[in-house]
Amino acid sequence: MPYKDKEKQRQYHKKYNKEHIDETRERSRKYYKKHKEKILQNHKQWNEQNYKQFYQKHRQQIIQCSKQYYENNKERALQRRRQYYQSNQKNILQYHKKYRENHKKISSQYNKQYRQTEQGKEIIRQNRDKRRKLGSVALNKKFPNSHFHHINNKEGVYIPEAIHKLCFTGKSNRKTHRRKVLQYYGSLEKMIANARQLTLVYD
Ligand SMILES: [Zn+2]
């Protein structure tokens, strides 16, 4: 039915669309799908030309409007989110699991790297000594490629790793190991003096 009055025609369409909302939605969905490229292009063009001006002019209304929209659709949005979570629960859980695993991998990689540094090795050694009920009082400072050798159950000196390794017997026995190191240096005094000398060299 043709209207002469434009406003009446508009009202008619509005009412019609409201009454046939599913049909209308489907129609606009189809239309959008078919003309997507063009619509987006038009929007982009319009935005580039007018949006800033439009926004400045209607700022208050736009803010009010989006606030209103949020208020009106809060329940629906929540519902939608809940539904999304429910139907994608498996994927979401999978995603979080993967995230945790990846991070574990990274942190274990980092730990591995740290354990290979001088500082890392030192911490590991100290923890091991604690378990063995050995003290960590050092009579000299650590230098590169040195090992901490206990001269008794409380104190020790940093000596070259190579010498320390040389003095390990097949079956690790604390007593024979200490005797061997002592034999290598000749005396405890010489061992400590030599170790302190090496610390100075590298300091
Ligand atoms: Zn030792």
C-alpha cells in the first residue's frame, strides 16, 4: 500500500519489521552477507569523513546511548558469555592447560640455564652440603672453575676443579678424599695459601 506521507510510510515499515522481527533479521543478515565488502567500505569511508565531527557534536548522546545499551543488555551479555563458556568449556580448559604447560616449560628451561651458571651451581652445592650436614664457611673467595672442598665438616676452601676431581676415589669416601687433597698440596697451610693466591689472581 503506497503512502504519500513519508513519515506514515516509515511508521508502517517500523511496525511491520517489529512484527516480523525474525524475518527482518534474517533478511538483513542475508543482505549483509551478500554486500559485506561494499557495506564495510561505505562505513569506512563515512567514518573517515564524518565520524570525528559527528562524535564531537553528539558526544553526550553517544555516551548516554552506549551506557543505556549496556544497561539494557547486561543480562543478555552475561547470558551469552555464560553460554559461550558452557559450549566451549572443553576448548577453554584446554587453552588454560596449554598455557600453564608452556609456562612451565619456559620456567624449567630458565632453571636449567640458571643451574649451569656459577651462581646456580654454588646454590646447588650449598643445598647439597646442608643435606649432608656440612658447613659452608669458606676460607677464600670463589674463583672461576673452582670447587668447594671441605677441610672439615664446617669449613672449606675453593680449589681448582681439576685438582678436586683428581682427588676423588672410585668409591667416594670423605676421609680418603680429604687425605688425597692434603697429599696433593703437602699440607693444609699450603692448600689454604695456594687457594687464597688463586682468589687474588682472579679478583
Ligand atoms: Zn673435596
